[in-house]
Amino acid sequence: MKVAEAIRDIFMETEGTFLLDLHKRLLERIPGRSRKYTTTVRLVHLLKKMGLVEFAYHGPASPLLPRSYYIVVPGTEFDPRWMEYPFHVIYPATRLGLRYDEEKEAGREPRGRSPEYVD
């Protein structure tokens, strides 16, 4: 199962959740894969940038962090971008270095970020 699909499924099952809960559920869902909490936060940030996830509301605060709940953007449940790894969508030059090498061989400076996601 792809990471983005697992995140989508968790958000759909819980009707929105906060990042620490998402991180714990993701570790259970994809066993054998050690993932840091910060990586989960970055994945959600990239999914948000892609328009697949959105902030829903602030829930009761934990002792350390405020709980920001996120949900899947309605209508994007079957978007084909869920099948891709979010880092590869936003930063296509990192996909196994193939595009990076092609750009370099063509004499162009390789760009890391996909143009449609440039701020």
C-alpha cells in the first residue's frame, strides 16, 4: 500500500484526525517501515499543498501541542495523485534521480520543484 493511500484511508475512516494520531495509525498500517513524526508532518503538508488534504478545525489541546485536525478535501478521494508519493509529485527531480540526470545531460539546470507547486 502506498503511503498517501494509507493517509487517505486513515482520514476517511476517522473523518479527520490530528497529526500524532495519524502518525501512530500510519506506523500500524505499514509495518516494518520506521517513519519519524516529522516525516508524517511533511507528508501532510505536501498533501495540503497538492490540494488533497485540508485543515478542518482545532481540537482539544494536548499538553504539548495544539491538535489541528485535517480531512480529505471533498471530491479528491479518487484523485490519481493519491497513488504517488507526495515528495515525488512536488519534487519530480528526486524520483530516482532520472529527471535530474536528463536535465543535466541536456545542459539545463535541474529544478527540484514541479512548476505547478511553486509558491
